[in-house]
Amino acid sequence: MGPVTPSPYSFGPEPPYPLHPSIKNKLDPTYRAFYDEHIFDKQQVHLQPVAASRTSGVLIPGGGEMLDVGSTRDFAIKRRESEGPDVMVRVFTPEGQKPEGDWPVMVYYHGGGWVLGNIDTENVVCTNLCKRANCVVISVDYRLAPENPYPAAVHDSWEALLWLHSTAASLLSLNLSKVAVGGSSAGGNLAAIMCHKALSSPSIVPKFVVQLLIVPVTDNTANPKNTLSWRENEFTPALPALKMLWYRKHYLPNEKTWADPEASPLLYPSGWEKQPKALVVVGELDVLRSEGEAYAEKLSAAGVEADLKVMKGMPHPFLAMDGVLQQGRDTITFMVEALKGAFS
């Protein structure tokens, strides 16, 4: 892959970072105003050391409030198939008595480019899904790059499913016929991969009834030369092309692995007709839009129900900005409704 085209409107390594003229007038006005007030003077993640961006689990300002749930418990999972430390998960359980037939369950993988984020990052989303869809939510704290590059996150994501099937179902009164999976960004990548991996091991992991893929990474070979949204949105805020490549190169330091299906689920050669139905939500002004659209199209072409929603005027992080963006709140509602429909 050739280098990303240099910007004619280049930023220095220090803020402020005004919106690029190629994208400024396309952005939703509410996002643009929030960016100018709260984000443009903050240091860019890909222009500082990784450790400086790990000071909290919050990846971007603008998030909403967590909802009250019945209980929140953390568990350390012993590995069954891979090597490494215990995998940490957080379990959100709704208020009230479990339903007849036990709790439906949603397995969730957070975003952060496989480099940032932790078990606290998407508590707002997880509590919304738990309370509003009346299901248990299991959030997975997978290992991060560059300390633990690919395929560590894939291994940890898989271990959570093995634990769910072997241990958590009885421990937490879970209904294994009502299991969903999903995530945002890098987490959407991992959720899509889990759906494909599960096809080869139906006796040891759950069968998913729906997958919720929010701004997912599905093609780690994409770049501005070969992908429309990377070219159109190369200088978009929040996740410009250079920043996405920064994440990719931390997680996938060996370029030969970029096309592996367990890194780029869009490139799985088969099994598409056996995938669970999907909700795929993308941002119009996100570099990842085209690969999310392509993923939904590939599911649809295989006869799988795929509900694709393109959020107009939105760059990448709208889900995490539900406190200020209606599009973020709408996306959480789409997720809740998808779960209710799949669990009914």
C-alpha cells in the first residue's frame, strides 16, 4: 500500500486542530459546534504516546449517563484454548426477577482501535442495552496492542464465548438460545469475527440470534486509494485515515496479516449464508463507512437479513457521544430494538 496522500492543510503535532475544509461543511451542525468547543484544542491520539491516551476509559467527550441496572459484577475467566492472563469480563444484569426460560444475553466488545479502551469504556451503551432490552450484557476486556498485537484480541474474545457456553449460562441463569453479539469499531470487528468462528464450533460456543455491528472495521486492507469512504473522508475529524492506520499498525504490525479473515472479516471466503441477521450502523463521514456498507451487502447477497443504517453528517464516534448527539441516542435505540426483536 502506498503512503496516505499528504494533506494540503497540514496540522502540526500540537493542537489546535481546526476542521479540515474538505469535510467541515458536510458535518452535522451539532457535532461541528461540539467539536469546536470541546475537541479541537485536545491533542490527537495518534500524535502522542499510547500511554498518554490511556489515562481513563473515556475515548471522547459527549457521552450520556449510565442507566441503573440490577447488578454489575466483574469476573476473571480462566482460559480454555489460548495462553495468557485471565480474561476480565463485566456482567450487567437487569433489575427484577429473571424471565421464564432465563435471561437473554448480549456479548459486547468495546471500541478503541484494539489499542485504547477498557472495561469501563462503553458502560453507557451496555447499561442501556441491559435495562432497555431486559437482557444480561457481558462486556469483554480484551488485551490491547501494541503490547498484545493480533491475534490476542481475537483469542480473548473467543475465550469469553467459551466461558459463556460452559460456565456462565448456569452461573448467571442465561438462555443459550437467546444470545446476541456486537460491538463498536474494533469491537464490531471482533464481533463479526466471532460470528464466523462460531460456525466451526457449534458445540462449544453459542449460536447467535443477531449481531450488532456499529461503525465496524471489516477490511484492514482498505486505504484512500482502494476504498471510497477512505478517500472521501481522509481528513475527517475523530478518525482520519492516518489515525486509522496508526491503530492498524499497532494491532497488525505485520502487513502480511492485514488480509487474514480474523483481521478483516469482510474477506472470509465462505459461511456468509449461515451468519446471524445483522444491524450495521455506519457514519456517512467515517473512513470506515464503505467497508461497513460492503459487509451488510455481502450478508444480504447471501440471503441474511442485514439492516444497514447510514447516519448522515456523522464521523466515526457518534455512538459514544449520545449525550450530545441525537444520532448517538438513535443508534442505541436501534440496538435495543434489534435485541428485543431477536429475543422475542
